[in-house]
Amino acid sequence: MNQDLRGVLLAYWQQFLFVLPRLLVAVVVLALAGVVARRLSALIGGRLRRRTDDPLLADFLTRFSHWGLLLLGALLALQVVGLSGMVSGLLAGAGLSAFIVGFAFKDIAENFLAGVILAFNRPFRINDTVQIRDMIGHVEALNLRTTLMRTFDGKHIFLPNSLVLKEPLTNFTRDGNLRQDFLVSVELGPDVTPAVAVDLILGYLRTVPQVQQAPRPPYVNLEKATATTVDLRVFFWTDAEDYRRGVLQTKSQLMEQIKLELRGAGLGVPALSQ
């Protein structure tokens, strides 16, 4: 019994000594693959950033090249150890295992391919303000599996790339300009007509630097009229580069200031609404 155990252990030890040089070579190959992948991907990323103004695509391709080179190094290390044939044989011979592995990695592969499409299709850039479903925020990164978005209240949302690709996506800042509107209710009087209120509103909007005057100047439409009041819809264009500050805060300030301007001119303003 002891002799059999000693024989088994001796056989394992001899096999380990036989495989040890290959393991050492495989470790060296993995280490070299990591160094080469890091430096080569950094070189590729640097050249891409110098030749393109789209950092999103450059960052994605840099990560892709880094992980691709690491995968090639891992496959080469397996080949050195002699396990590549064993792994491929097990996967080819076990249909159920292959099915389970394929099913487990289906979402990963789907998100990776969706990330490739997003990187080349480029529906958004870094710091663009986008809306996906009911989520609005700035795009911060496009990774191999997820898209990172930061909401206005500081939350980070990691969205699967396949979801970003499939869902309708609204980009508020891609064009650089965005039209906003709000409703003003004005009380009518003997000397107060809709034209008077419109002239006052447009006159004030021409003095606001954040409101574009050309090629799309602000305008006001009569939306609803009663015997005592009129509802005026105010339309204006602003710079959408910073959506929260350049659009939302500007709209809020204009609503408040127009109310004050109308009241200062003696016009009744019962309410302002979106």
C-alpha cells in the first residue's frame, strides 16, 4: 500500500518536473504578453487620439487591442503548456458543456458586439447629454461591455451596450443647439393686446446673450385665447454644449425674468408653465 502510494506520488512528481519548464515558459509568455499588450495598445491609442477628434472611438479601440493581445498571449501560453488540444477536445466532445458555455457568454458577446457598433456608429461623444428610457445624463465612457453614464445628481449608471443599441436614444447636445419653449399667460386689458405682450417678450429676449438671434431668432406663438387672458408659447434657441446649465438653467431664468418684465410693464401674469 505504501509502496503504491509512493509510486503514484513519484509518478506525479516526475510529471511535474517534466511540465515545469513548460510552465515557466508559459508564465514568461504571459508576462511578455501583458507588457506588449499594455505598450502596444498605448501606442495605438496615442496615434488614434492624434488622428481623430473622437476620444470615444480611440478609447474603445485601445481597450479592444489590449484585451485582444492578452487573449493571444493566453492562447500561446496554453499552446506552450500543451493544454490547447485538451481544452478544444473537451469543448468539442461535450455538447452540453459547449451549449452551457455558449449560453453563459451570450450576453457578454452581445454586449461586446453592440459596443463595437456603438464605437463606429458613434451616436454620442464623451460628455454628450443623452436620454435612454427615463435616464438622462452625461456619457463618460464606452467600455467593452457597458456604457457609463453620469446623471445630473451624480449617480453613475452602467448600461449594457446591447440595451443602448436597441433602445431609442435622444442626444440633446450633438447638434450643439437646442430649441426650448415655455408658456406665458397674460391678462388682457383695454390697452393690453397679445401684440403688446409679444413685443415686450421679444424685446427682452434680444437682450439676453444666451439666446441665439441668428440664424434662428426667438419667436412667440399665440396658443390659446379667452375673453380675459391669452396663452403665448415662447420659443428660443440656446447652446446645448452644457445641457443642464446652458439649457435648463437658462430656461428657468428666462421664465422668471419675462414674468418680471411683463409685470414691470403693467401686464398681469397669472402663471408661467412649461
